[in-house]
Amino acid sequence: SVSALAEELLERRDRRVFAVDPSVSALEELLRVAHETNVAGVMYLVGDAEVIPLPDASVDVCMTRSVLMYVADLQGVATELARVLKSGGRLSSYEPINNKGTYIATTVDWSPLGAELAQRVADEWQTHASQSRLMRLDDQELAAALAAAGFADVAVELEQLEESWVVDERTVEARLDAVGAAGEPSLRERWSRAFEPAEVDALVA
């Protein structure tokens, strides 16, 4: 988030920081937070991980936070990150590996609604997971891409986040309508496209 990045920038007051994002509005928000928290030495550049607007060997550290999950060409991005880093530079990435999570569609036992509908729920999930940009990042593929780009001492630490869920009408409704990112459909929207209204009602119930 912008506030988390601002906190990290506060720890680097004696360094120049390049904030790169394809969204002008995101950079403007970061600039606002930086002014409010008196952060100096930040340059704001419109760009993305696939084409970083910096010269070769120009930075000591690259940081990504929920960025690589969106890229289609992971190897190309790894090579681009290696390009802008100086010799001996470091990369720190914190990325969600969504394809190893648990979800309503894969956790609930749908068999009481009938084997045919249960199978269709599973099929809809598989189709969504194979097409969603939020599901394509894999930790081992990322490690292999970084190693192939010339990074040394690549270490992957996979943290499993656990969440308690008190299941009631309010929380179920919230999860059905939640979206993973801008432009992504909610589970309710996906089900409404894939199933008949009576089937959606049964699944929600």
C-alpha cells in the first residue's frame, strides 16, 4: 500500500528513491503521503516492471510489493530487474502466491447440491484460476526466472497466512462480493454468469 511504502521510504532518508508505477494516480497519492510525512529524495517515474525507465546498473536495491503477480513475461521482468541493478545489488520482492491459497469454491463441500452442480462449481473454479492474472505467479517459477536472469543466492520464503472466519450472513455476503483487484469479477458475478439464478441461490444458501 502507499502508506506502507511511505514508511519504508522514511527509513531511507539519506538515499535517493525511484518510485515506478504505471498509474499516475498511484504516484500522485504516494507524492501526497510523502509530503505529509516529510519524505524527501523521491523521484516519481511512470513505468512498469517490464520496462523500467532507468539506465543500466543504476540502483543498489530493487523492491517490489504485489507487482510481479500482474506480469505476463516473468523472465523478461527478471532480466529487466537485473539490468537496472548494480553489480552486487539486491532485490526484495513480497508477492502473494494466490494459486496456493484456499477459496470458497475449493473448500466447501458442494456435494449435497448434487454431483453435477458440484462438478460444475469445480470446473468454473479451474477455468477462473487458469485465466486470472492474480493466480499465475508461482514461487518456484519466480525463483527459476531470477536465477536464469543472473541473480545469485535466490531464496524463497513462503509465508502461510491464516485467517479466522466467523461464518454468518454478513461475512458470507462480503466474501461473495469481494474482488481481488480492480477489474476482477467477484465470486457472485462469476457464478451469475456460469449458473442459473436458482443454482446461484442454492450455492449462496
